[in-house]
Amino acid sequence: MLGMTYEDIVQKIMKETAMSRDVLDKKIEEKIKSLSDLISREGAAQIIANQLGVKLVENFGNRRFKLREVPRGASSVNVLARVVSIYGVREFNKEGRSGKVANLLIGDETGSLRLVIWDEKLIKLLEDGAINEGDVLRVNNAYSRVNNNYNELHLGSRAILDINPDGEKVAEVQARVGNVEKAESVKISELKEGMQVELNGTVVQLFEPRHYLACPNCNKKVFQQGLDYKCNTHDIVEPKKSPIVNIFFDDGSGNVRIVLFANQAAQLLNKSHEEIANANIEALDSFKRDVLGKQMLISGRVIRNQMMDRLEIISSNVKEADPVELIQMYEK
């Protein structure tokens, strides 16, 4: 039974357990509250169903799904996919419950899905830089949930995650198919946490670039071991500086801070990684002269900066706006 609505799940639980609607609604609300509103009503109902032994979907065993085929509300899903974007780790502390949650976008040749990580050991891998954009992930024992009408994969304590497993390959990622998170063309004033958006606006501020040490072969973050630097894929390497650029972007309805890593930073400034990472004050002034006031199209994921309590965007693509494209957008 795939693609079940909230009401479908509730009716099935009531039918198989003889539980009253009032009692069930209360259990679901308590589950939502215990998870600090980090899960949808459908997801909470699915958890209650699992706890009560109510089978919502068939047992898929060791079957591996393409992302476009992942069933909704499944308690054990296996997939092989590539990391498209990393949206970072978010800390939460609400009503006495604290913890961390991480969000990624993964893709294969059929589409892409949001991957939500709750397990602390797996989150630590992400924080340590062991998971990078472009990595192949073999995921076993994930569970699927519906959030804002999008299907998602969640990794709890039962999940198994293998990074770049030997012999496993993912074909070219098709990022916008099926139940993929599609980029919405919206105004900055309409932004909401978790949205995948495309913004048309103007760069109004550029901050001093920062950098991290990356592998020269794959651009993944490296780790220091004694006097050496190690890449998880290429072992001991001579690291390079990979840039991080922050800008403020305005579209007339408001402004938002946008974070651009590596290739996106290079696309924005039309400079190499090294030129950006090694920029001095004079170079920064030159960057500003070149980019401030430029009209751009920037795509990315909306996140909440917990420290500043504001929405920000992690960029996935940036390009200078084409006048013809802009006219077509405004004519829609």
C-alpha cells in the first residue's frame, strides 16, 4: 500500500487495533511534540503504526529501489545514490529535547530525494567531512516519510551507510524527476525553511572569502593526520584551499544571506578556487567591483541559521541572469 495519506494511515490503525479516533489523535500529537515538530503528521502516524505492529506496506526484503520508486511510509528501504548537495547539520533544543539533524540531497538517474539523518554516529561522519558532494552512498534500512507532499528518506539508529563502496556506481544524476524537490521560482519574502528555490535578484554585499583544505583530485575536505593530510578517497595528498563565499542577495521583496562553496563561488566571481581562497584586501575590493550590483539567478536550499535565527540559502547553482530568460520568467 503505497502513497498513503494521513487519513488512510489513521483509518488502517483504527481498523486493525480497534483504537478510538480520540486516543489515536492524542498519540499522534504526543509523537509530534516529542520530536519537537520536526516530523509531519503523516510521519508521526506512520511511527505510531509501526509501534503498534500495524503493517502499512509490504516487506521489501533486500530489494534496492531507484529513488523515483521509493515507496511512501516504508519502514526499511535500500538505495544507492550520489550526494548532490549537503545542507549541513542543524542543532535543535525544544521543550526539553535537544539533538542534531542533518539534511542532504541525494540523486540517481531517476530523480533525487531529501535524505534526513538523525543517528548521531552518521551525523558525526558528516561533521568530520567523511561525506562530501559527489560521494556514492549505499543506504540500507532507511525509512521513508512524507513531508510537505515530498517523499523523504530518514536514517535512524538502524540505518547502515556505506560511503563510496567498492564496485558500486551511480549513473548521471537526474535531479528533477518524479517526486524530486524541484526548485521553485519565488520571492525572498516567500522563503520557508526546507524549500529548494531559484531566486532572481541582485548581489548587494560580498563578504571576505574563507576556505577549507580540500583534496586536489576530488575537492573533498581532507583531515590532518600528524604532519600529513588525508583524503578518504585518495589517501595522503597535498591539500589545496577550497573557497567559501557569503553574499547578501536582494530581489526587491527582501534580502537573504547566501553561502557559496567551491564551484559556486568560482561561478559567481569568475575566478579560480586559488584566486578566491588567497584573496587579499585589494583582491576583495576588485571582487566587489565586479560582482556588486550584478543581477543573478541563484538556486539552492533554504536553511535556518540557528545561531542568528534567520533563513539562509546554501547555493547549488549560480549564473548571471540572461535578459531573454528574465523576460520569459516575468511573462509567465
